[in-house]
Amino acid sequence: MAGVLGRDGHVDERALGPGERRDCLAKMASDVFHARPEAVAEAMVLVQLQLDGGAARVRVVPPNGKAVEAVMKPDVRTEGDDVRASGSFEVSLMAIGSDVVKGPMGAFRVKDRVKVLFDVVFTPAT
């Protein structure tokens, strides 16, 4: 977990303390991904992407839930020998089998649709 996404669209890495980050990750692993307590540190989400022309089919496979697919149009550009891809897509928590996520004593709830932002650079193997 890198931080908290602010209203300006940037991630604030200092918004949460170390304990809060651990608590958030543990809650996501147990409530969203249904990982067993002993497997929380190993809970992984597999993301598969198939690029076809200008569209990409994204498949998200949570550790203990249902796989979901989304179609989106990434921004792909060449930077020297590297290729950078960036964009976003939404995933429904209900679609992957998540429980309703809420804060302590109902202080907040997470929307069912979570926006996933990505910016990756592919570099040729040497």
C-alpha cells in the first residue's frame, strides 16, 4: 500500500502511519480477499492483461475470490527502448466476492467500485 489517493489524484505516502497501513492491508486481505490469517502476508492478486490493438482486456484474479474482467484503453507510448503503459479501470468488490468493507463502528464504507490506477514501464531484458 503506497498511501492514500487525494482529491487531486496524487498518492499521499504520509497520510497513514505504519500501524494504520498494516491494519488496512490486513483488513483488505481478510474482508476483501478472504485470505486466512496465517496467509495474509502472502495474499496476492494476479492481474493478467491482453493488449489487442488499442484496447486491453484486464483479468483480476484474487486469492480466494472470483476472477473478474474489464476492458479498457491504456495509454501506451515508447520511451527509447522502453514501453510505458498507464491508465485505469474499475473493479467491483462484490464481483470478486468481497464482504462489505467498512471502518470501525461504521465510521466509513468503501464504495463497491474501486478504481485501479497503473503506470508501468517495460524494459527489454539484458
